[in-house]
Amino acid sequence: MTLLLTNADVERVLTMSDCLEAMEAAFHDLGTGQATNRPRSHSYTPLTPTSYYLFKSMDGALPRFGVHALRISSDRVEEQTVDGRRRREKLPVAPGGKYLGLVLLFSIDSLELLAIMQDGYLQKMRVGATSGVAAKCLSRPDSRVLGLIGAGWQADAQVRAHCAVRPIEQVKVYAPTRAHREGLCARLGGEVGAELRPVASAREAVEGSDIVACATNSLTPVFDGDWLVPGQHVNSLQRGELDDLTHERADIIVTRAAEQSTHWAPPHATIAEMHLHGSPPAAWTRKLRELGKVMTGAQPGRTAPDQITLFGGSGTGPSSGLGIQFAAVGAVIYRRAREQGLGQEVPGALFLQDVHP
């Protein structure tokens, strides 16, 4: 039987602890050559001068879990300028004002489709846990202050993950909208042991922080690299959030994987997001390392307390989201859901055929 799991089902079974453990396993196996990963592919169809249809896919296998996962999303995206900053927004234009994103989990032994999962909550936790694993590998072990820039959908998981891997005592939260930063502090006040404090500027979030975590959808830099001081660690979700100076000042730049994401669009399409991706400058490349190889010791990570370390998102290095991340977390969700009797079952035979494909 194939299991259908909603975001509500996923939220009931997936803890940050489980997600961190799954991410460590995924990157360990990638670093030792035990995982199979296909880089993320983006296909853009322009609809208006500022909006486009975006289909994303990525997949990967982790033999230790016996699964292969395919993550797909069907999105309408609009590029907007808000308060002088360029940003991208996913629009809920599917029927009912909703979004469409799925993870398909396959057995590499029986070939069966084990599960179809909605990907929203899984995605948030996956991103947060990846940042947590990077912080565990690259930040100073005594890091106690987290500066968070962004208070949207991804921000909650960033706080939970960083507080799980480091002895964080204070989280300073900045977002341009006061109600958003105050709202995040109120939501998480009872969930983590750290003090959550809204601050009035990005500079206040950066200065005095041991770790700076960016969780925005901005296509332009959200802080000035000149504000960084020796010893800090920076986590970023996408290239647009960071300025060139941040990359230049970083002693180490760590990316998820070496493979290049691919981007497809009609000729002469003017999509700002596409220009954020691609090979980094040679000066950055010399500092570029892979998270899995740092974890396994194949490449050096932080070697001195005063180094500035950077874990970059899409476009900082060659990689973005990885299929193996969804395989690792998907395997955990599937096992837990089976144990707890969650989800809807449909006959797996509906997806099998006797005609040679």
C-alpha cells in the first residue's frame, strides 16, 4: 500500500531532533560517496514581465535507508520590489488559494512507491536542520548569541535547529516589519530555552552575534559584510541575501554539494532569480568546501576561533537543495507514520504496470 501524508501528518511525526539526525546521515553518506544525488533543476515559463511558472525537481537515493526520493514543486512566482528591495514571492494560485509541492518516496529494493507526501512542513524542517548541521560543523562550540534576519515561514525552524546544536542563550530577531519580528519571538518563546528579542535593525542582529542566520526571500543583500567580525559564522538560504564583501571576508565557504543546479528558460527570458545562480568567482572557489566532506574530515572546516565561516545557499557555491535530503527525512517520516497509523492508504498496485516502459 502507498501512504498519502499531509503536512499535518508530517508535523505530527517529524521532530527537529529526528530531522537533524537524518541530515547528518545524508551529508555523511554524500561525503563518503555512499549516496546518489541529482542536482536540482529549475524550469521557468515567463507569464508576465514580473511573474513566471516554475517547476522544480530533485532526487536522490540513500542505500542506508533503502529509499530514493523525488521532490517536485509546481509554483507561480512573482518578483517584487518591497521597501526598495527585490524579492521573490510564491503565489497561492492553485485551487482554493493553495500551493503544490510533493515528495515521492520509492523503495530501491521492491521499486514500489512507498509514499506521497506534501512537502511544505518537511521543507521548512529540512532547511532548518541543514543550517543546524552546518552550524554544528562550522560555528564556534561556545556560540551563545544567534542573530536572525527574517521572520517568515523558514525562520522558526532556523531558531529551533540552532538552539538544538549550540548553547544559544539569546536570539536577536530582525525583520523589516515590526509585527513580524515580535510575532516570531512570541511564537517561539516557550519552545526554546534562549531569550528571544526583537531588534530594530539588521545591524543590531549581526553585531555581537556568534552566528548570523538569514532566512529571507530577498534577491538583494540583507546586511553589510563590513559588519562581520572575526569568529562569526553565517548561514544563508540563498545567494541574494549576501553581498560580495561577506564572501570575500569569509575564510571558509561551505556548500551542500559540488554539483551545479540547472536552470532552463526560453531565450531572452528576464528572470532575476536566474542571474543569482552559476559558478562563483575564482577568489571564492579557492575557499569553497562541501558540507559532507567537512563532516567526514575529507576537507578542513573551521581551524581557528577567529575565522569567519559561511554556509551559503543557492548560488553561493554550485549547489542548492539536494534530493538526498528529502530521501533522509522522507524515510524518517514514512517509518514514524507507519508506526503511528497515520495517513491514507491507496493500493500500491495502481502505480505498477505490466507493460515495459
